[in-house]
Amino acid sequence: MRGIEYRGLTRIEGPVVITARSKNVGFNEVVAVYDREEGRRLGRVVDMSEDWTAIQIFGSNTGLSADEARVEFLGKPMELRVGTGLLGRIFNGLGEPIDGYGNIFSSTCLDVNGLPINPYARTYPRDFIQTGISAIDGMNTLIRGQKLPIFSGNGLPHNRLAAQIVRQAEILNADESFVVVFCAMGIKYDVARFFLDDFERSGVLSNVVVFLSLADAPSLERLVAPRCALTAAEYLAYEKNMHVLVVMTDMTNYCEALREVSSIRGEVPSRKGYPGYLYSDLASLYERAGKITGAAGSITQIPILTMPNDDISHPVPDLSGYITEGQIVLDREFTQRGIYPPVAALPSLSRLMKDGIGPGMTREDHKDVASQLFAAYSKAKQIRNLASIIGEEELSAGDKRYLKFEERFERLFLSQEETENRDINRTLDMGWEALSEIPRDELVRIKRELIEKYLDPILAAKQTPAAAHQEAW
């Protein structure tokens, strides 16, 4: 059934066209715009007044004529066709199949804008997700239902890290495995190919739903792509009771598209030209993660964003940090020194970590070890700064032990192979190995009984002649 149709446009301003206001038209309603040769373009209503309606076109305005164009209001919001057939499929940013297999077999269509989740219906996230990456599992733990972004920079291996998380993520003490919804916005073809090849090589592609809006796609498509992806995730999580891991890259490209559209619409700019509603717009995406009472499924989000000039105070990472429950920050110096993954231990944070670790979830010593590693590494960095001024030879013997701890912590605990999957016990054991470089009486953040159980055997092993000879060698 066709909707209301109007002929002619008042103005054409880039991807935004203005037409005479029609009755019974709603905000975000889907619109079809036809050119003189009956070419069809989809768009959506982005603004209205008493006299006109502004329509944002998903694509180019080439061939459109103000006099000959026709506008058809379809009387519905933008929708995504959903069903179990989503898994293993590849779509563009508008939710249209691009893998050559046609539409999925389903009659269920959902509004891509989603519905707000009643805060009272939310369940507090508590289930530990083991990623197999020590820097995350040990010190910045990911919890099921959490939104934990990766703050990166141009040229840093955030894509490799995200692919490793997708391959290795699992929920301890549960039989269910993750399905993955991957959304790419404004990325290059080689980056998209890297993810697709990695999913196929690791055998997880059949459990992945992919939405690709590449760099050569219309920038406005980037605004719809994450909403389509999250709609698919909500269907799989809350209708099919699956645990869904959503990876969205690159959120900075999404925000650039938002700034471009805001400028075209003549809106008053805010910080660095971004619209004043950037915070609420990002929140409308991030807050679609979580667990809901009565639903066995969940949505865990890992948005990836590149910080322009590695500036963590830039509006995109700054506002994302306010909305999400922490961040994984990548360090350019680590990459230059050959440390992978280059996770900066001190600025990284997981606000939900404390509620998802400990006895019955990970291990009894997890909280104490993580706290002591943070404290010791922070002190080691202070000593390293002092050594750069007065010289390392002027440091006390105790300070030199902290520098030895720093080196061992970075090379043993933080650094690992891209294909290495460490369980949480191995990660914590490596944390104890690094802490063995610090005087025992300075481990003030760890309970005495835990030191006796986990550290003393390591110290005793170091005292054997064979161990001493190997250390000296």
C-alpha cells in the first residue's frame, strides 16, 4: 500500500530536500523520493514546521529536479526485517542485504530507532566475561551487559584487539556462547575485509551479523547503520534469548557524519562544530546495551573510537566516557615498543569490575591483585619520571625494585600474542609473578592469607639453586 505522494520540491540543499508540509507526517518517518527517471531514493523526515518538511536522503541528490521530483511519505518509521536468518548475513548500513542472498525469510519488522528501556526493568550486570586478554580480564574486567569502549588512535591496533575479543570472549560458568553483531561506519574496505576474513578463519562467521557502511557510502548512512545493528541485537537478545556482543567501529566517523548533517541543517554548533545534542544522540545508542528482567539474553557493547590527535579530551571520547561504564585506552608508546595489546593500564577503567569478580565469579584474590597492580604500577611510573631527572643510578635499592617490577609487568602481564587465549587463573598467576619483584611488606592492598597462599610459593621457588642460576643467566 502506497503512502501520501506529493510532486515537486521547494529546495535541494545537499542531502536534505525541502517540500511543502503534508498532513499526518511524523518525525523520522521513512520517505521515498523519485527523480525524473523514476529512480527511487529512501530518506527520512528530520525537521518540520507549519509550512515545510525537511527530508534527509540516504544517498546522492544527483538527478533530482525541484520541479519534477516526487515525494512519497510511507507512513512508517525506518524498519529492519529480523529473524533467526540474520546470523551469518552481511547488510549495508540501511539493513539491505549485500551478500547476494536476498532478504531473510521473516515477516517481522522492527523500528530501528528502538524503544527506551525502563530503568526499573534493567538487571544490574554481574557476569564476568573472559576475553583471554590479561590487560582486560585482570585489571579492566568486561561484564555481561556492560558498555566498554576502546579509545584508540589512528594507526593503533584497535581492530586486531576487537577481533581477538570476538574470537575469545566467553562467559564463565555458563554454557551459552556469544553471537556477534558487527557494525562498521565509514571504515576503509581493507579494514572491513580484515574483520570478515578473521571471522571466517576463526569459524565464528555463522554466528555474526555484519552491517557495513564503508567510507565510500553516503555519510548519512552512517547514522542509520548502528541503529540497524542494535535493532538486530535487541531481537536476538530479548526475543531469542541470546548473549549478544556488539562491536561498533568507528564511532568517531559516526559523530563526523552527525556534525555534517547538523551543519547542512544550519544548526548552531557546539564544541568543535559538533551539535549540542551529541551527548544525547550517543546515549541513545550506548544505552541500548544491558540486561532486562525476565529476559535470558543480554547485549554487551564494545564501541571503538579513534581520538583525533590522541586527545582523550576531544568531545567524542569525552562524552562517551560519561555515558559508558569505563574505557580501554590504547597507548601509542606501547605500540612503538612492540607491546601488544597496547592497553594503557592507568587511564583504562571498568566501573562494573568490582561487582563481577571475586569468589564464585573469578578467583578470591582477583580484587586484591588488581588493586595492588594498579598501585604498584602507578608508583613505578612516578619513580621512572624521577629517574629521568636525577638518573637511575641515584635511585634507592627499593626504587630500583619498582622499576624492575614495571618492566616485568609490561613484558609478562600486559604483553601477549594475538592468538594467545589466557584463562583468568593464568592471568592472576602472572600478576603474582610481577608482584614478586616488590618487597613483601609493601603489598599493603592484599590480605595476608592471600600472600601466603599465592606469593610465598613463588618466592620459595626463586630461592632454589636452579631458579637462581636461571635468573642470573
